[in-house]
Amino acid sequence: MTTTTRSAPAVHGTATPAKTPLLPVAWDGEAPFPGRWVGGVSLVAAPVLLAVGVLLRLPFPFFFPEQLAARVEHPGLIAVSYGAFAAGTVLLWPALVVLAVRIGRHSPGWALWGGVLAVLGLFARTFHAGVDHLAFQLADRQGAEAAARFVGETYGAFHIFSAFNVAIMGGWLLLAFGAWRARALGPVRAAALAATAALPLGVLKGTTPLSVVAVAGLCLALVPLGVTVLRDGPAPGRATALRWTLVVTAAAALMTLAGRAG
């Protein structure tokens, strides 16, 4: 049997193109951007990096004077801790896109506002990471006491990212409720995602028991989803995997060198 496709009605002799959907048709079950591989790797790797960052600073007291002292006494450990947390924060955005697209298939409003607020929260945390880096450089060169005094005097200074503090917490709650409502996550994993809102925010924050609960919840919610996303489609051939590994590694090395050059 053959089928015919009706064209849109013509206006003054000119055919009107059919409307395209707001979101393109997904490939391999996921959004075309960022795609299955980027999205899946983000879902798996970003929560793990955040957990590493949180756990490495667990032995040190929570507030900024002690964090700066820990930097002076254990520079390598603190550098890895804060670096892993910052990398996980940046890498998390594709995971949020994948999750929001899945939620949006059934609950577009929750996907929109949860995704927007959660991504804004990532921007704010990245800004905090930059302030952390500057404070650590000051501690390395002028000592922990001088750095703590400077941070204490400027801690309440206004910046535009201060307005995003509510987004850091609220985005996770909206996404979690939307994921449960849209059945993108089961009730247990949706509750685990909501626990991410308990992760402390701000500059030079250490680890609390709630921090551990928050990153554990994030891992429970997103890592299994990432494994599902990566498996939902054909695996690349060995030559393709090797080629892309070399391309990504070379690009990362070049970007690092360019960044170091200023």
C-alpha cells in the first residue's frame, strides 16, 4: 500500500512548510545535543568527580580558615579535592540536559524550570570555584592567616552570582520532582536526586555528613542512568573508539597548553 503526504495549505500560491517540533527527534533514545556519548559519560563521571572532591576534604573542618590552613599543610590533596569538585560541576551540565529532555517528554514545565535553575546553580558553583582558587593562591604566597583575614573581610561582598544561590538548591528539587512525576527516575532515585540540594554552597566549604549524603544521592540517581544511556545503542568499533580517544586527548592537551599561555 502506498501512502501520500498532504502538503500544508498554500497561501497566495506559495506552499507553507509544515511546522517542525520544538525539540528535534532524538537519536539512540537521547537528545541530539549533547548526544548519547557525551550525555552518558557526563551522567557517570560528573557525580563521581563531585564525590571524590567531597570525600578528599572530609578530614578537615568545614569553615574557610581551616580549609585555607589545610591548603598550606596539604597542598596536593586540597588541590585535587577542589579540582575534582570543580571539574565535576562543569561536566555535570550535559547530564542535566539529558535528564531534562527525558523529563520533558511527559512534564515539560518541570523539565524547563528544573533544568534552567539547576544549570544556573552550576554556573554559581563554578564562580565559587574561581574564588576558591584565588584564595588558595593567596594562602600559598602570604600564608593561611593572611588569606583567611582577606576572605573574612570580603566574604559578604555582592556579586551577580549571589542571586543564583537559591537556584543551586531549588533546581535539584524541581528536577527530582519532575523526574518522579515523568517516571524518568523511580521514587527512590528521585529522592536521592533531591538530596543533592543539601550539598553546601559558597566559597571554601568543607565536607559535612550532609555533603556525603548529597553526593551519594547524586551518584545513585545519575550513574545508573548514565550506564543505561551508554548501553542504549550500538557500541563504536575499536578503530572509532581509538580515533576519538586520541582526538579528545590531543584537544584537551592543546587547550591546556593554550590556557597556560594566557
